[in-house]
Amino acid sequence: MKPLHCPLCSNPNTSYFHSDQFREYLHCPICDLVFAHPDSHLSRDEEFKRYEFHQNDLEDSRYRNFLQKMSEPMLNRIAEHSSGLDFGSGPGPLLKLMFEERGHHMSLYDTFYAPGHDVFKDSYDFITATEVVEHLHRPLEELDRLWDCLKPTGFFGVMTSLRLPALDFSTWHYIKDETHVVFFSPQTMHWLARRWGGQIEVIGDSVVVFQKSGDE
């Protein structure tokens, strides 16, 4: 297989990592990203059809409990009456409601459900990206844009299942979803923190909180 550029760090020397009946995966030795071969990406219409099967009910206590893995670390860090952006909010923006219940304001962006790009003209005290970065076909472009929208000392929370060293990639549930195209490890997240010059805390196996330095 011909080497491809890494979609995160643009390294041209990626290598074969794994293949299954649906896709081939490559690995970048620079940022440690694993990514699905672009030829296997679903079309935008196909992606949307998959997302329409998601059940994100605002009244679902299980969904609220799931989102608390993101909301609690962020709420413990942000100041009162902060302004935030939920990137990849989906059809049921429960996370927005959870932050507003605690006195914060939150804007929404989702490529399908809240596609207004005006939100990227503002600056925010915090940004969340919950179960969305694994879907990004152009992760560096999107993540840099979000980082640029953060105010100095702002927080950026990312929730995605991390590719841990002990993981058996071939049986990992995360690769079974064909809308998941990039797979981050803790090392990948640290690469991003170095790129941005920010602080990072990895919380468990799925939550990462970055903080912008105050001199930007």
C-alpha cells in the first residue's frame, strides 16, 4: 500500500497498521495517530444516515450520565458564567442544557444539525468536543480552528475513546463504526498539546482537557 500523509501532522511517512473486511488503517510514527484509508470514507449523505440512527434524548438519564464524563471535569475548571461552544452537538444538545443549568452560556456547532459558521467568529472560555473528533476527515484544520477560538487560559475538552497500548485494535468496538476515521492515543493528544503550547490532562481512557496559556 502506498504511504499516505497523516491527516493530523502531515507526515508523509505513514505505514500499514491493520486491515479488516471494510478498511485499511495506517499509523503515523510522529503523532501516533491511526487513521482509516481515505478511500474507505463514507460520503456525506451516508454519514448523515448513520447519525440519524443515534438516539440522543434530552430526557434520557443514561445519556446525561454518559455526558457527565465531559461536563464534570469542565465544570470543575471553568469560572462562573463562562461562555462555551459545543462542537459536534448532534441532534439532541443535552450538554448545552447541562452547562446552562449551571449558569453558563453555550453556543452550538454541528456540521449537520447546527451548521452556522458564525460561531467561529467568537471567542470562548471553554469548548467541548464530545464523541466527534474521531469523525473528522481533516482533524488538524478543525482542531486548530477550535483552539484559535479559545480565549487565553480557556479550556478545551475532548471526549473520544483513546487507543491505549494494551488495546487489541482488531476487536476494538470503536473501529466497528465506519464513521470513525481517526483514532487518537494519549501520545497523539500530547502531540497536540505541544503543537499548541498548552497544558494537558488525560482523564481516564476517554477524556482529555487542554488549557491555553495566558500569554496567547
